[in-house]
Amino acid sequence: MQDFRLALAQIRPALGNLEHNLALHLDNIERAATGGADVVVFPEQSLTGYFLSDLVPDVALPRDDARLDSLREASRKIDVVFGFVEETSDHRFLPAAAYLHRGEFVHVHHKVYLVTYGLFDEARDLAGGGAVRAFNTPFGRQAMLICEDLWHPTTAGIVAADGADVILGLSSSPGRGVAGGTHELGSAETWRAINRLYASLHVCYVVHCNRVGFEDGVNFWGGSEVVGPDGEVLARAPDFEEALVFATLADAPLRRQRTRLPLRRDENVTLNGREFARIAAQRHWLDAG
Amino acid sequence: MRPSGIGWMPAELNLRRRARRELDLDPRLTRRVLEAFIRDEIEKFGIQRAVVALSGGIDSAVSCALAARAFGPERVLAVLMPYRTSNPASRGDAETLVDQLGIPSRLIEISATVDGLLGELDDDPGPLRRGNIMARARMIALYDQSEAFGGLVVGTSNKTELLLGYGTQFGDMASAVNPIGDLYKTQVRALAAALDIPSAIREKAPSADLWVGQSDEDELGFDYETADQLLFLLIDEMYAPADLIADGFDPDLVHDLQRRVVRSQFKRRLPLIAKLSNRTIDRDFRYPRDWGR
């Protein structure tokens, strides 16, 4: 993997306000570039805000929409990873993460696990994606996953098996859990465990970019971080505050850790595929009752 | 006896202990979230000021202190609204807090308003109706001060009273933003200590002070600590009433709380709208309040 410098843009988007959020992106991209970043990563739905409900059709964009031109233009300077709601030609709305390089979409990931329980109601307004893929970038093989995707350990397993050296996680994670004898938010504690676990067990970099601010009383806690392949936190943004944080992702630690702990080499993809296919076939009958 | 995650022990100790542990608040973290909440959710509307009805009790003291820290003391107005039968000590406690926080305050007696309305009635309204009239008279004065001071109303209802329906709809339950509505009464107490709320306010028996000698716990028939534990287990942890009874909680109390929560659900929702069109407000016309902000 080519060594590179990454910036985490922990922003506070306005809910359903594309114009405001575009300006926020351009400002952060500019500052990330000035800070020497090769890639800047934004949170989930960074362009639209999160709890959209009926605002979804107002802010959803096809990827060739002219309103994205300024972002594409900005990506001629550094690569830009951002979140939006993509409208397909048949008018479905999908939560999306895009990787822009030199004005082009290198890859778009659609959130595969929509979250529809507790305080979440995504499946009412949005459609889910159907693929989990790693892709090549000038800075190694990477993969994007969106928030709830990462609460299903299989997605990280798939992109690791697909060769991702860097897993980019884009989140709008609500902060909750201020009691129970802990001194950090319950949701933050879980995310930090997830990031460290995936980085360590898949022996790759995990980049988690979470937003801050409030929407209708719900806080987003930030705490964006980059975790190295040995589980060490390389950079972390403060909780609750807007920030732009930099980290260098180098190949040498990947090589060293994969030599010490060749989990990735030994992963039996054939076995996984066979067993999942068997289970899926059986589940088909189980689900049908 | 039944197995639990922490070894074998008398079952009734487990859930109570669990509730106590899980209700144990981190005040520093909570303050950070709540001060940011007040600032963020009010500033979005182009406003940097707040008004709080300060009764002398612990809930309004905590909301007021959080608002004063969120905006700075000069931007928060405390509104004291005693009725002639209100405990004079309540006003004294409220004034002590006003001095401590260094915030502006406004005293508005509601006796003439309330007595004027009561004088128009041709029956004896009894304590409940009188209490509701007082709470709603305060709401009128408070919302007027909101306009006059140019600040939004910061609410003072805690999660325990909201769940029990122990408040007056469109009265003390009315606010623009409520920082303490997801904190149980005992958690508000823990937060009050961290906010240096005067001990006179923290240590007195909770009272709506709607009539002389009123006490929340006497009127409700249970203490807040037990109620909080039960509500936490029922609501937050989603235990069934049978689980709690099996664990040694008083069955009558469990059922009483459960009934209160169900019965008061209407108070926690907007008025029902008869559905006629394809897009009815709040039913299928669903936009966030922070629309575009």
C-alpha cells in the first residue's frame, strides 16, 4: 500500500440543507489539503444530515447532479470520501458513501443494513444497497461501510477478504448512555471496541468518521478515529466538537503486523463461502416457515 | 433462587442492584451533553437566550444552572411565580440560586390571576383543578417573558414525572427544549450535586408546592428512589412487570406505576388529529423540527 496522509473531517452538518453542507465540505477539503492530506473523509450523510424523514426526496441526488460539481472539482486536489443520499434512475433513495478521485467517482457504497429499530426509522424513507466491495485507490485497496453496516461483523469480514487495507467507516452515531458507572458514552465505548477489534482481527486500518451536533434533541458524539493494524489508535478527534484531525497510514505497519499475525493469509474464504451458501439455502426454507 | 450473571444470590437483590448501578450517572459527561444541547438547539433558531420558571425546587434549579452555563448568566432569565399559598422558603431558595448563578430574575405573582379565575367558578374546584390553574397561569406568564426577554423556554420536567403523568399538560410540562426530560428524579439529584446547587434545594422533600404542605412522595404514595428503579427496569430495560414482581418488588406498586404510565400517555403526545387526507400532520407528514437547521 502506498503510504498516505488522511484527514478526518468531523463536521456538524445542517439537517436537510445541501447548500450549507456543501460549503462546509469545501472549507474542510481546503483545510485538509493545506494540512497535507491525500484523502479527506466525511461522516455518513455528511451532505444532507441524518434524521431526514420526509426530507429525503428533497435532498437526494443522482451522482451526476450538477450540485456535486464543486465537490468533484475539489477532488482534483485531494481524494474526497463523503456521505449523501443517492437517487437512482428509477427513483429509489439510498444512503451512500462516495470515493472521489480527480473529479471521478471511484466507488459508491450503498448502506446495506438500514437501521429500523429504537430511535431509527431508515427503511421507511430509504432503500438498502446490495453489495459490499473493496476497491482500488491510489492509496491502496480500500472499502467503505456506513454505520449500521459495521454492527454486522460479516461486512468487515467480506471487505477484508476482498483485500481492503483500509476500511472507511462513515457514521452518524447518536450518543446515548451516560449512566451505568462508565465515564464515556455507552455508544462511544461500543464503537471504540468495534474499531479496535476489526483493525486487529482483519489486520488493516480502520478509519471511523462520526459527526457532531444535534438533530431534534439527539446528539452525535464525534470521537472520530484512525486505528492501526495492531489495534493502536493513531489519531482521535475530540468528543462532541467539530474537528479536522490528521493521521498517516503507512504500509510498513501492515507488513509487520501481517507477518506477526497472518490471520488474513489464513482466512479460509472458500470455507466461508461454502458454509454461508449452505446456511443461506437452509435459511431460505426456514424463513419460508 | 435463580441463576444470574453475578453468581447465585437471592434473586430480589439482582434487579434492584442492577437498576441502582445503571442509574448511576456520570455528571460531568451529562453536563457536557446537556449544556451543548441547550446551546445548539436554541442557537439554531437564531436565539441565544433562555427563560426558566424557577420554583425553588431541584428540577428547575438544575435546568436553570445548565442554561446559565450554556449561554452565560446574563442571557438566562429566571422567572419566579409564587402564589399566595406558596411556601415562602421556596422563593428564598430560588433567590439564593439566582444570586449564586448571577442571572437576572423577574418576580411575577400569580395570585391575582389565579384568584380572579377561581372567582369566576361556581363550584369548588378542589386541589387538583386549583393546581392545574396555577400551573397554567405560570405558563402564560413564562411564555410572555419568553417573548419579552427574547429567549426560549427551557423545560423543567424530569423523566419520572413525565412517565407518571405527574405534571400539568400545557402548564409546567410546556417548554421549547427540555434538558432533563430523559433523567430520572434521582439522576437529577446527582446532577444537582455536580452543579453545586445549594444544599437547601437538594435536600428538601420534593413538592409541587401547589398547596400548603404538599409532598410529591406522600401524594404519589411511593418514594422516588424505588419508582425510578422500577420505571428504569420497565421502560429502559424492557423487563415485564412479572419479572419485577418475581424479583421482590411490591406487586401493587409495579401495577400502579404501569397503570400511571399507560394512563398518562396522552400527555406526552400532541393532540390527536382526525385523519382525512393522504398526508396528515405528524402521521405521514413527518419532518424534523430542525428542518433545514
